[in-house]
Amino acid sequence: MKKLMVKMKAQRGFTFVETLIALAVLSIAVISIVQLFTLSAKQNAVAADLTKLTTFAQDKMEELKSIKYKVLIAGGDVGSVTTPVSGYYDDPEPEYQRLWQIDVGTPTTGMTTVRVKVISSRKLIGTLKECELVITRST
């Protein structure tokens, strides 16, 4: 019987306090990791939004570049977001507004400047996101 008691004293395990401390440390680590995943998801959404903005702007710019510049009609205003010029804007998706502006004879005679601006109304992180592309070509 004494041998059994000696063996039991030698096989000591974790105390309840040690287990609680280990659990607290583990909980803090898990909470920190979850917060990083949340931030990562928000940053990925912002990156996806910026990619969409750029893609919408590039698509419209390519469409306008495919039209002969002598046929393009001057007009539009990329600065008037609240009251866009009819015929020079569209909404490729509900939360995106695309505006374009064509300036014939700018910066000099025989040149045409085309501006395309896409604005996202989604407020993920920070301010509104927008993308503007500008090309100038001879007519």
C-alpha cells in the first residue's frame, strides 16, 4: 500500500490554477487572431473595390478609344458627380458611378483629351474611392 501512495505522489498533474492560466493565455491569442482575420477581410474588400473601379474605368476608356476621335462629341464633366451630364455617365453596378468627359482641341488644336472617372459609393474603410484615367491623342 505504501508503494501505491508513493507512485501517486510522483505522478502529479497540472493544478487547476495552471490550467486556468493556460486557458486565459490561449483565449487572448485566439481573440487576437480573430481580430486580424476581421481586418484582413476588410482590406480584401477594399482591394476588390479598387479593382472594380479600375476595371470599370478601363472598360469605358477602351470603348471610347475604339471610336474614331473625329466622331467623338465634346462634352461631359467628370467634376459634376451630383448632377452628371446626360449621355456622359452610366452606372455599371448599383454602387458605382462612371462619368466621362471629352475635350476636343485640348490641350492644343488637333488634340482630343478623354477623361473617365469611376466613383464607388461604398464606404468600406476611409473615404470614397475613385479612379480617374486620362488620355490625350491627336485627332
